[in-house]
Amino acid sequence: MTRSLSDHEIRGDPESILEVSDLDVTFDMDRGESKVLDGVSFEVHRDEMLGIVGESGSGKSMFASALLNAVVDPGRASGEVIYDDPDAGPVDVLSLSEDQLESFRWEEVAMVFQGAMSSFNPTMKIDEHFEETIQAHGEPMDDRMAHARELLSNLYLDPDRVLGSYPHELSGGMKQRALIALSLVLDPEVLVMDEPTAALDLLMQRSIMNLLDNLQEEYDLTIVFITHDLPLVAGLADRLAVMYAFEFVEYGPSEEVIRDAAHPYTRALLKSVPSVDAALEDMNPIEGESPDPVDTPAGCSYHPRCPLADEQCVAEDPDYHDVGEDRGAACFHWERSSEAVEYKLGVDPVVPDEPSRAVRGDEETVVSLEDLEVHFDQSGFIDRLFDQDATVRAVDGVDLEIAENEVVALVGESGCGKTTLGKTAIGLQEPTAGTVRYRGHDVWEAKRGEGEIDHDRIRRALQIVHQDPGSSLNPTRTVRTSLAAPLKRWRSDLNSSDRETVVHNLLERVGMKPAEDYALRFPHQLSGGEKQRVVLLRALLMSPDLILADEAVSALDVSLRVEMMELMLSLQELFDTSYLFISHDFANARYLAEESGGRIGIMYLGNVVEIGPAEEIIHDPKHPYTKVLRWATPPLDPDAAQEARETEPPIREIDIPDPTDPPSGCPFHTRCPEAREVCREREPELTASEGEASLAACFREDEDHAYWESEPIVEGSSGENAS
Amino acid sequence: MSPTDESSTDGGVQLSDDQLFGQLADSDSVELSGRERLARILDAYVLAPGRVAWNDWRTRLGILIIALFVLAGTVGPRVIEAPATNQAPTNHPPFEGGFGAITEDGGWIDLVQISVGSVSLPWLSFEFPLGADNYGSPIGRQLVHATPDMLEMVVAGAIVSVGFATIIGVTAGYKGGRTDSFLMYITDIVMTMPGLPLVIVIAAIYPPRQAWLVGVILAIDAWPGLARALRSQVLTLREESYVEASRTMGLPSRTILSRDVIPQLMPYVLINAAQAGRKVIFESVALYFLGVLPFTTANWGIMMDTAYSEAFALVDLGNFYQLLWPMSAIVIISFGFILFSQGMDRVFNPRIRARHTKKVGGGDEQPPTE
Amino acid sequence: MSEYVGRAREGVAATLGFLAGFDYYWRKIGHAFVTLISVTTITFALFRLMPGNPAQAMRAQFESQLEGSGQAADPEVLDQMVQVHTGFDPSQPIYMQYFEYVRDIVLYQDFGQSIQYGDPVFDILFRAMPWSVFISVYGLALGYSTNILLGAAMAYKEGSRFDGTMTVVATFLNSIPYYVGALLFLAFFAHDLGWFPSGGRYDTSIEAGLNPAFMASIVHHGALPIMSSFIVGFGGGALAMRGNSVRILGADYLRVARLRGIGSVRIATRYVARNAILPLYTQMMIGIAAVFSSSVVLEYIFTYPGVGWYTFDAINMRDYPLLMGSFLFFTIVTLIGILLAEFTYGIVDPRAGSGGENESY
Ligand code: SF4
Ligand code: SF4
């Protein structure tokens, strides 16, 4: 499947810095040859930011590695990757010798990997990493180290502190930024970034993206940004290229691609991505599965899933069709795609008039939390000796009620205590203060046998679905035995063939057919989405009243998330349960909560700072922190994205303060753009403002508060920030 | 096949649990015959691991070696005459007569006829093939007759040390907190005590007279390493989502431990059982060789001691074979144990095992696309 | 002002952090001390508390000795003799005896008196100790260096013939007990070929002192024992090192380092070796105990009068004070070795002592 571009496009184009033609990457496997890049031809323009979007397994990482001729063994890359060296003229990267490659990489093209956590040698300080790199390339040490310091401070890091630290002493976001600085220390022309932000919080991702934007201008960089997260790059990239089944199916200027995608896959992808601005009815999953690299479908590789597919698509492999200026789509029927797959970008924020179910309050409360505190003592012996308090206040005084059949979504950055709060709510974590009640009965009293309700009943009623589908199933047990366990424990009236039948029926219900086959599989024989469905079923088989869904969709591919959330909601009705959904991703929380008329709660450093009906929180956030999170959730609509790109981040500090030493007063005052002196001293309570159903913990909600007379906190004057 | 496709079961009407499960259990129920079930269990737990083990020549060799010694320890003493002094000439050399002995009369091996009923068959007869020691006691017979006691020691030692380690390690890891600190403190203390001298002191004061007791005494210092390894495993496993899910489902600790935790530990446990077996052999032989343990049980170490201090096998290299045979037995059986334990690692890997189960669900091999 | 306060706070925090950093070392030292006390208690218990204990046996021994020489066995005289050798008085209550026993050991290094040599146990063992340490340390160091080099080489050539062969060879070597090795060395290198002496610590005909001939003779005599304890140190370490190195060769940071153009020597030493060795440390701590343990057998085989040899001698001669003393000596030497290993671990692994310690909650 080779696509041909006209010669003019491949060679000698002054605009392009990297030209890829006929690039194949293959792996030999027991099952046959696996083609993970299939005749790809593409070019990267000078000084652009190119976003490459694809689902996991689409071959996008291979493309990144091939640009540096760094495909891991035993993979083999063939074809041409021409790098147009501004000083020395074009070279073919794939035919460079080892020595030449050594100087080519990092001096011309540098790369940032997905796992910043593991990209540093754990036994070396950060500065050694910089020094050895400079030394290996024979560059002047002092100049380059000065450059490194400049880069680090451009990335809002304290150079002295970061350089003198071991990797484990830095947070994920700091490591990621240090890694970016490390990749830029030799002033490369091109920076290839492979999912550089995937493991980070949304806010951190977004902040890094903004910093990248600045860096690109400042250092005349060409950036190739590879991600599965379409909305993340949509607003920032100059051009977008969409990868499906080991080749590019569409490319073009970012805005045009987003506004009116030509390829049916791109359109379906745009439609399936949960976002904060699109209408809920418009979000739909893509049916079917991504192809296997060992036997990709003949003809157009998308034909098994494409609504427009005809005989021609099955028989022939489509070439790029000119869709517009510098735009192409590998589809015969691209003109008709807009009718076949419709999508809308961005809708006007409509705040519904009717009060949502959450505030109607006619349902019984299932779980209630009162003044809940969970503290972890981390001080060692010597700490205690010197009276140094090292307590992490994971949850610091939270009240929350969850009603029957309600969906409550908790959103916050990692380390804000949302998971701890969730686990406390379902009785897995004992609170240090406050109470957890299940239908009015104290859970921990019951556990100690002091309550009037049997603890077993509570245990059964409160269930969990974890984030990582990989570790939520016992690897040594089949799907069947995993699912039969809850039935065995709680439904002794069912005999083993009843159990078998229940399991089979449910598997079919969630689309895992044939159930007989799936029932006998081990977890490693399932895809991530399938595993997560089994986990959800296992929790539901307990017929619980509340399920804690801890980042339940975050580990899935973007296009599968809507599908999973739909499944959760449809099974909610069947099994009659409530969800406490925890997410760092505003878009997911919004989908689940808004679709079910539920609530969203925002957490910051152990406190709930704002909570209310999903629509209100999304479209009319009140707390400055909610606004920050909202800003960090990129909109798909290019106009909105442009706007968001131009606004400065509404935050003063990128990094979260040390949780063992939380700020006094309002916990957010160290980062809040609206903070005033009074915020340092006094802590705001959750209050409702007039005519609104949501509550926010900010003095700005009270029009007569002393806040309005107080002096604004000026940058640099706060002692805590500096350290 | 949209997963969200709702069938007629709910139209907004809430079903009670009983109705719901009744419905789910009702429709075209799946019948599994007892035999099919058994076959499935057999395949998953016996045949598949067997195939995995047999597929690797190292594991195969290990199993064969261990089987050979078990055979020698169980059947051996029944078919081979018990050794006694002066059954053979003193310091009788091994393989007397070399290869020629097969055809010639005399020497270590001869072709003879034996009669089974009325038919007579050719058979081989051995005459002290491995030689005899200083007292004219045939070495081959001694080796075989020492095997049952050796095995008894190994099994007792392995069971005690591994059992102890499992109890301590799993309890510490699963309970955590103070129990954990306390148990680990003890473990560390035992770990840092020099084991052999401790065993020697104990054995010198209370000489063990039974083979199994020797094994148990040797197990005293064999458990801390495994206990620590198991504890850290359990600590990791305890945090695994599926263990937490089981806890959330209200499964009793016993069930969680036996289903979710212990199976993951089996590779460690088995590997260490084999290692403990090797250690028991090493140390018991050393102690018998030193003469620290009473000569109440048969042991290859006693043979070495006799060869070393009675036949002066080191100085008089003509007698070196008297040392060599028991030493070879030790080396071969430990080699078998190590190979076996390495192979177990593969057997317990569900990925490898699934490939050898008959009913494989789907492609389990993902190409490295990312 | 606030800047000043901030700086002061930072200073205090740094000091605290510094001390907290030492928390790790203090804990280890405390731990070693507790172990020592525990072992002393065990020794005492074995020695004294259990029925049919050595103290009673010793008493009976003296009794028959006295009777043999025609003297009447006066219980007081017997008590006194037992006290001379063990350091405690059988007529006192047990806790007092325990207290005095521990006090004598800790304060006066008084381990009792050897029955057969008549010298204080401490003096005998203290003179023998350097020789045992010499053999063990060299054996361990050689064993671990081989492990590291061989394991790393196997990992670099993962999947090759060399790797496959060496894996089998290492496994096979692992199944040879050190004393079998020792006997083989002795038979061939000492008795058959005559290259090395078959026993002793040095040639007694050479004048002892810091002269080259004497040193050479020490090395000459020590070579075979060291070779044998090398087998102990070798253990299964090479395979473990291989596994660790293979894992690290696949680590992300290694890939990044290669892309950054870091030289292969630096990658091998600073990246692979450094990180792959860390897990071997724990193993080495067990190895230290094992190597000292093995010296009982090795020193017997090589008639090399170190602590191990005296242990064996004490068992044969039923010299209980010497036996108990040597057991304590072994413990102390092992503890010192482990402490050294743990202290250096704190330097080698920056993560030691931070995190990982608060696993339990
Ligand atoms: S070529 Fe055919 S199958 Fe492929 S995307 Fe276009 S219409 Fe669909
Ligand atoms: S109380 Fe002050 S610091 Fe806190 S969120 Fe409101 S304005 Fe910001």
C-alpha cells in the first residue's frame, strides 16, 4: 500500500525540513510479519507545529522513532527519511552510519518520550544528565549549561533546585519539563514529542503545551507532537495529520481539518471524543475495532468500519485525494463523508431552566460524608523528635451526600485527595475524623460490630471500578471465574450452571460475543476496553447501591471512552445503582454527569471547592480553580481554541504546593489569580450565591465580603511560593 | 452488536434483584456436563502446566533428575541389597576391567541369563560397579540406601522452611503495620545470624537422630530470605486493584489470600522450595562430613567423611573415586533442583500457559506498535 | 523581612533534613545492636536454660575428672570451676547470670575461658579472626565481581550462544557445594600437582613480619581457601545480575541515553552496571552471613586455623565456652559486614532511606 506524492512534493521543497517517503516498519513475529508502518510518505514543514493524532496501536510512535532512525529492535525501518540540514543540505537519516547518527540525534532532531518518569537515570542527578549530553557532543560546557538554566527557567522551574535533584525528588510535571529542557539543550532544529504529556494532569498538560508554544517561537523550533488526544493539539498545532492503521489517512491545516474533516475516520474520531463544548447527543463511539498489524484489511484499511464503504474500497487502496490547499485525505468518497458522518463543533452554553435531578432531592441518600478528614502521617522518627509535622491532609473536611441513582463526578489534579475521598466513601479507607454513613448507618461502627446494621450488607452495597484495567483482574483467573466470584459469595441460591448462564448473558449484553469464548479467556487475552467491561460487570454483579469509578475510563483510548461511559449509564438503569466518578479530566466528568443529570464536584488539596449540577459547573464555573480547570480542558471548536490559546493561563503557579505543608487560609491562594491578602488568613466556606444551585468556596461569591476591600496579593511577595 | 443495545428487559421499570438475576439466569441456560467441567479443570491446572514444563529441555532434564532420585529413594532400597562391610574387597576400584568387562567373565559387568518362568532372557549383572570403600562396603549400594534418608531430610527441610517463610511473609505483608514491623525485625535478626554455626551449636547440644529432624534443624536459618521476598510481593499484590476489588466484594481474607495472593506467590514458593532442598542437602552433607551429626542415618556426607579421613582419598588419589561418587550425587541432584525451579517460573506465567491450553480465546500476542 | 524568615525556615528545614538523612544509618546501627543482643540471649539460653544443657554437662565432666584423680567432688569447687570457664555462677538466679554474662561480654569482652587451651576465649578468637576475614572477604569480593562482570556480559549478548552456554554453566556451578570445590582443589592442586600447600596459614619456617616472603606465603596458603569461598560468593548471582541488566537494557532511560549520544562505556558503567548492582546488594547481605558460615567447613578442610577451625575444634573437644564464643564472634563479624554494606548502599542508591520505608499503614 504505497501512496505516491508528486515528486515536486517530495524533493526540494524549501518549506519542508523532514521528508518521509515509502517508510515501512516491520516486526517479525510468530504469527507472521507485523507491519506497524505501511508505506508512509509525509513531510514536516520548517518551523511548524505538527500534530499527529492516532489511537493506540495505530503506529504513531513508530513514526516518531523512525524520524530519528531509532526504531527499537527487532523492528526494521525501510524507505527514506530525508532531513534537510540548513547548513549541509539533505541527508537520508535511515542510511546514516552510527557515528553520524550520534551527532545527528539531539543536535538536529531531539525527542521527548512518553515516560518522563523513567527517562532519567534514577541514580544520577539531573545536572549530570545535562553535562554528559553536552560532553558527548563536544559542545562548550559553560555556554550550554547557561542555556540549560535559561530553558529551565523558561519552563517555570528553579534551575538550581532542579539541577541539584535526583529524579525521584521531582514531581512528574517537573520531570517532564526538565526532560523537555534536556532535549533542547543542544539547540536542535526539530523536536519530536511522543505522547509527552499522557501521564500528566490536564492542567499540567495544558500548561506545558502553552510553554511549548512559547519555546517554539523563541527558538525557531519545528515540533512534531504525537498524541492520542485530539483536543489537546487541535488548538495549538499548525497542521494536523491523522493516523489510522499504520498510515496517515488525512492531513491538512489544523483548523480546516477540525472544522470540516474529509476522511470518514477523522470525522468519526471527532465525534467520539468527549469534549467540554460539543453537544452530548453528538458524541458517539466508533463501531468496530482497530485492525491487527499482521493482517490489515485489503483495500482501504478502514472499510470494515466505514459507513461509505463500497466494492471499490474493498478492492483498491485509495490514494490521497486533494481536498484543499495542502490538504489530503486517503478516501475515494471524501466528498460524501460530510453527509455520512455529521458532527458539530461547540454549542452555545445552554444552562437549562428546569432544575436538574440532583437538586430535586426526592431520592433517598445512599451515602453521606460529614466533615470527613483523612490524614496520613508520614513523619519519621527524627521528624517527630524535632516536632516536624509531615502529615498529608489527603481529605480535609468534606461534606457530601450521594443520592440513589445519582452520578457525582469528582474532578481535581492528582494529589488533591479525590481517590482517598472516594475510597473513604465506600468504606475502604478509615477516616481520621468525621463520619461515613450508608443509609444513615455509620459504616465504621458497623464494621466494628457496634452498629445495628450488618457490615456485610454495607460491604456489598459499595463497590469499586479501578483505573487500570490491566491490574483490576487477577491474571491467573479466567473471565468466567472472576465474574462468578461475587455470585458465589452473595447468591448462594444460584447453582453453578445458573452462574454460568448469568455470566454468559451479561457478557453478551456488553457486546463480548461469543460469550463462551470470552468467558474462558485470561485477562491478558482481552483488550483494555474489554477488561474494563468485565470489571464493571463484576462490580455490578454485587447489585451495589454505589460504585466508585476511579478514573474508570482514563486508561482507555479516547474513542472508546464515550462507549464505556454509555455502557456505565445503561447498566446503571438496569442494576439500579449510583456512581461516584473520579476523574482528572473535565471532559469525561462532564459527559457522565451531564448525560445523567448528575453533579460535578471540584477538589483542591483535600477540599471540595465547588460542587453543583454538571451544566452549571461546565458552562458557568464560579470558583477561580474551576475556571482554571475549565481553561485547561481544550475545546475542539477552533474559534474557542484560538481564544483559549491567546488567554494567559488564569493561574500564577504551575506546580501544586507541598501537600504536607498546605497554604494557610484559602488553600488556593498561592496560585489563584484573584487572591487578595484576606485569602491568606481566612478560609472560605462552601456557599451558594443567589439563584444558583451550585456551591463554591470563594470569598468572591459574597458581594459584601471583606475580600473586596483587601489588597491583591502581588507576585513575588509571598514567601511560600519561593521555596 | 452495540453494547448499549437494550433488550426488552428494562423499559425504565426497576427490577428487583431477584427478578433481574432470575431473568439473567433463565434465558437459554448454559449446561455444562460434569465431565466437561472436569476436563476443563484438568486441562487448565494439570495438562497445560505439564506441557509448558515439558517443552523446555532444562525443565525436562530437571524433572528427570528429580524423578531418578525419587525412584532411587523409593524403589531402590527394595531391589538393591543393603550395603555391609566386607561385601567386597576393601578399596575395590570402580569399573574393574573397563569396557572389556562386558564380554569377559569377572569385572564390574557381565552378561548373564535369567529365567522368567520358562523363558530365559539375557540380563546384565553388576559386580560393585562403583567400587567399594575402605571397609569393603560397596559404594553404589551405599549411595542408593542413603537416598531415602536424604529425601526425607530434603522434604522435611523444604516444607518447614517454605511453610514458615510463607506464614511469616504473607502475614507480615498482608497485615502490615505493627505485625509487619515485628515479624520483619525477627526475620532480619535470623537473616544476619550466621546460619551454619548456629545449626552446629544446636546440633552439638542436641544431636538429631532422625533424618527429618536434621532437615528441620537445617531449615531454621533457611527461611528469612524467602519470607522477605514474599512479604514485598504481598505488599505489592495487596495494592493491586483486583485484590482491593475482592476486598470490596466482601470476600473473606482467607479466600482473597488463597485465590488472589497465594497463586501469584507460587513461583517464588516453588523456586525457593527447590532452593531450600538444595541447601538442606549441601548443609547436611557438610555437617555429616564434619562429623558434627551422629551417624544414625545414612548420608552421602558420611561416605565422604569415611573416604576423607579413613581412606585418605585426597592424599591417595587412587581412592579419590570414593569421594567422587557421593560428591557427584550431590551435584547432580542440586542441578536437578535448580533446573526444576527455573522451569517453574515459566509454568506459572499465565501468558505462556495460555498458549498451551487447548481452549485459547484469541490472539494473545500483541505486536509492539507503540 | 518575609524573605529573611523564608530563608531561616529553609535553613532549619535543611538541618532537619540532614539529620533525617542520618535516620537511615541510626536505624541500621540500632538494628545491628538489637540483633547482637538477641544472639547473645539465644547463646545464653542454649547454654544455660535448656534441660541437659552444656553447663550441666560441663559440671558432670569436671566431676568425673576430679573423681578420676581421686578427689572428692565438692559441689562448691565444681561451681567455681564452671564459673571460671563460663563466667557465671550456677548458684545465682538465672536473670543475674544472664545479666552478668551480657555485662562481661559487652564491657569486658570476657567470653569465658577455653577448657582445652586454658586461655581466654576472646584472645584465642581475636587472634584467629583476621585470617577468617581475610579468606571470606576476598572470596566474597571475587565472587561478586565475577557475578557482575559475567552477568553483564551475558545480558549484553542476550540470546546468543555465549549467553545460553554461560547460563547453563552458571547454573551448574551453582549446584556445586563449596566444600566439593575445596576437596577437588585440594586433591589436584595441592596433593597431586603440589602447587599449593594443603594446610596452614603461612609457612612457619619463614620469619613472621612485613617481609615479602612472608606475605607471599600468606597468599600462597590462602589461595585455595579463597578459591573455595569464591564458590560461595558466586552463588546464583551471575544469573540475577543478568536478569537485572536485561531489564535495565530495556529501560526507557537507557533508550534516551543512547539517543542523546552517550558513549557506550559510560552507558555500561554509569547506567547499566550501577542500576543493575543495586538489587544484588540485598543478596550480598545474605551472602556475607553465608560466607562466614562456610568458613567452618572450609577451614576444617584446609586446616586453616581461623575462627571456623576453632569452632570445629571446640565441637570435637566439647569445649563449650569456645564454641559459644566463636558463635558470637561470627555474629559480630557478620553484623559489621552487613552494616558496612548497608552504609555503602545508602551512598550508592540515592533513594535509600527516603520513601519505601513507609510501606506499612
Ligand atoms: S475509501 Fe471507502 S472505506 Fe475507505 S474511508 Fe473512504 S469511503 Fe470509507
Ligand atoms: S478565596 Fe481568594 S484565593 Fe481562594 S479562590 Fe477565592 S479569590 Fe482565590
